[in-house]
Amino acid sequence: MTEHQLGEPIVVMTDVHKSFGDLEVIKGVSMTVHRGEVICIIGPSGSGKSTLIRCINALNPIDSGSITVGGIEVNDAKLDTLALRREVGIVFQQYNLFPHKTALENIMMAPLKVLREDRETVRERARGLLRKVRLEGKEDAYPGELSGGQQQRVAIARALAMRPEVMLFDEVTAALDPETVKEVLVTIKELAADGMTCILVTHEMGFAREVADQVYFTDRGVIVEHGPPSSFFDQASDPRTKEFLSQIL
């Protein structure tokens, strides 16, 4: 995606700081994500990647700085959490599906309980989302009857059921067997191709190289370097980035 094709900024982070007790995890991070853009955040464990995206949807309240999503100020004391949840969906490493609910019921829960939408409308949307993540025919399956990759795709469909403008993915393939990683990455790739704004924390470098518009490398709570995959992976300039890439590529 070239610069002139980018939509307007949809996520804007400005000088964001976040500490847990005495440990400063995010140290003055700024980032702008445009509508329709795919951002991959990479870096060593403990570098603040997951905290960063959890701050975007207010799961981790920030200490200072500013985050806006679609014009919503995330660190506003009067934050409308529901409005933010409609704007931003998040999928975690662990699927967190309700084991006693079917795939279809898991997807339907938030629109029914949170948005109070019509049951039949929600049911049809949920069926459509299962088709989108290539799980047609699994409507009545319980999580325990599905593979890890299938459960993760149900979790993606569940996040999409709220019709968000931005999707956050927090190392969503980290707990999967190698053979099921691909089916989840294909699903995310198709979402990106449909124009969904995606921000991913990932260890999948091949995927980042193929799908990302921008790759961000974080280390010790700061963004060390970022750029389009073509230059980032082959022409990284910071020694920390070079060292990290040399260990994983």
C-alpha cells in the first residue's frame, strides 16, 4: 500500500507512557495507523509489544500521553467503553471461548448482550462470519470439539461480530501447532485484503514481510525502528534491530 493510497489516521498514539509499579513498560511511544493499514509489531519478549496494543483498547490504562481511535480519546476519564469496543476488536493468544457455548453462540454473545441487537439479525451475521473464517458447518460444534486453529478462527469471528473498524491481534498464533498456524494467518490475510485496519503483535516474520504495510520493532519499551517490510528486513539501520533480525531470520 503506497502512501497516497492510505486512508485517514484511525489510531494515533502520542508520547504514550505505561508503568506497572516501578517498571516502566512503555516509554514515550508515538505511532500513527491509517485506515486500511496493516501494522506488524515485532521485538523480543518483554519489550512492551502486548502492553502497547492492550493500551489501544483501554485494557491497560495509560499513565500519560494520548491515544485516539476513530476520534475517541482512549484515556478520557469519561471514556465510553462501549463506543471503544465497537471501534476496536481484539484477539488474544488464548482463545477465551466459552466452553459450554457452541461456535455460533460464542460469536452471537456480544452483539446480543452488549449491543442488544435483534437475535435473528445477529444469528445471520454470525453464520456469515463463520463462512468468512472458513468454518461453515461448525456452527453447533463446542470449543472442545475444535482444533486450536479452528478455535482461534472462532475467536476472530467473535471479535468481528461487533463490526469493529480496527482489529488487534496479540500473538494469536503463538499457542498453535505449526500446521494450524497457516489457517489462522490466511484468515487474517483475507481480512487485511478486505481493507480491515489490522495491528498485529507477531513472531511470524514471513507473514509480516508479506502482509504488513509497516513493521515496527520495539525493544525495552520504545520503538527502535520502523518501515515498510521491503526496507525494514533488508536494510535495518539500528544495531538492536539488526541483532534481533539476525537471531530470528
